[in-house]
Amino acid sequence: MIKEAVYVGVDVAKNSLNVAVSNSEEVRQFTNDHEGITKTVQYIAGLKPSGVIIEATGHLEMSLVAALQADHLPVAVINPRQVHDIFKPLDGDAEATYKAGVQFAVEQCNELLEGGAPRLHFYTLNKVDPTREILNKIKR
């Protein structure tokens, strides 16, 4: 039996962390302080997620990101405006969306490596071709 991958999304606000899980309709809320972050990390770690996505929110997310990384959880911070600005003009053009997605991933990888990330780990979801294309284009 194949276990379904679990992904977690966290909406970060000044006073709260709203946690949504891919296999549930429930959204849990925690406080955005030391105690709430500790509880959030414990909750997310217990889910054994394949990935945790956090919206960049003017650095309000940084304490949570650091705590998740310290617990060795697969976390990524994204800027929704940046993603929206890239993909909205493509209006469903599959080929252009694919190319833009690969380019966006390459830029993210290069930024991580230039920032000192010791390595990258890809969750490919059995998408070999785009993953190979990204790997071939990143700076090493």
C-alpha cells in the first residue's frame, strides 16, 4: 500500500500561524510566538510531511522557518506575489508555464546555493524530465 504524501501550508500573520494540511480540510491556528511556534513545529513534525510551504510575510515567518529547519523538516518559503506575477500572464499556456516553472525553480536553486545551502533535495513527484532540466541548468 502506497502512503499518500502529506504537504503542509502555513499562512503567517503577526499574531498567528494558520496551518493547513493537504489531506485534511481542517486548519489549525497557533500563536506566532515562542510557545506557538514550538507547538506548530511539534504538530507539523508529527505529520511527517513531504514538504512545508510558508508564505514570505515581511520576515514574520523567519522564527518558524528556523525552528522547522532545526527539526530537519523540508521547508520552503515562497513569495506569492512573485509566483503570481510570473504565471498569471501565461494564462494557461502549458508550454510557457512549463518553461517558466523550470526557470523559476532554477532561480530558486541558485539563490539557495549562493546563500550557502550545503545541498538541495528535490521532491520530484515522479516528474523526471523537469527535475533533470532544472539540475542541468543550476550553477554548480
